[in-house]
Amino acid sequence: MKDFTPVCTTEMIAFTRAHTYFQQLNTELLGLSVDSNSSHLAWVYDIYCRTGIKISFPIIADRNGEIARRYGMISSDISNTETVRNVYIIDDKGIIRTILIYPMNVGRFIPEIIRIVQALQMADCSNGSTSANWMPNQPVIVSPPKTYEELIERVSEIESNRNGISWYLSFKEPPEKCIDNNCNSNE
């Protein structure tokens, strides 16, 4: 992100407004910019003075771009100093699970970022997968069978429950613990 730019300013406001939703999903927000800490402070204060909104998450000052370069946020095709506008969803083990790359003139879509976090958590909790256009509380995809016996069992289950289209694509209702966001992936 870049301080005092119109698109990033709208995103900071939008992320702040959605911060409680992320926290309910056990997710924290963190900004990163190659601008200085003084610039961040002035920008955050300007946003507050003009809107009354207090940015509710930290912004890291990465003046030399070391962090941005490690995460591939500086594209030499565009600039040697300006970052591209990425979103990284990093799990509690420090593993990058999702990377979204936005062009400089298109703002991030916060509801989709929240949905991705929910989908990742649901897939982990249910030991399944989420389908295209999956939304919270929808069924999840059952992992494909690993043996021929499991395949035959899956076909029979699909025939009796009408919960899939073939042995390799069937669905199940997510466990209650996953719906309530009480699933601990370490269990």
C-alpha cells in the first residue's frame, strides 16, 4: 500500500470497518508499506481527522523494501520501488495459504477476503474442500476415496443420499463445530 493514495485510503477505511469480522474469525490484520513510520502516522491521522475513523491495526514501515521483496510485492515490470497491492492470508503456522494481487487502480474486495478466510477454515476443520462460489454454511466436498473399496462405498452413498454426481465429487454437511467457528485445526 502507499500512504496518501486514494485507493489505499478507501481500503484502510474498509479494512477497519471489517476488522471485527476478521477478529471473530480469529484473524488479525496487518498493513505493510515502503513508506516511513512518520508518513503512516500522518496518513492515519489525516484519515481520522477527515472521517472520524481510527485505523484499528498496525502498519509496518518497510523503508528498504526488504519484507516486500521477500514476499514478491515489488514487481520490476512495474517499478523497482513501488509495491504491488497484495493480500496474503497466512495461517497460524506461518504458511501462506492465499495470495491475491490487485492492480494499483482496483481496490481490494473485503467480503471476498473474509469469504476466503472462512473457506480455508472450513476446509481445514471439515477435512474437506469448498466448491466454486462456496459460501458459509453450504456443504463441503468430501475428499475422494483412496481405495477401490472406498470408491464402491462412495457410489452407494451417493445413490442413497443423492449427495454428489460421481465417486470423485460428493458433498457432506459441515460438522457443527465447523459451522460455529469453534474448530481448532490442531485437534
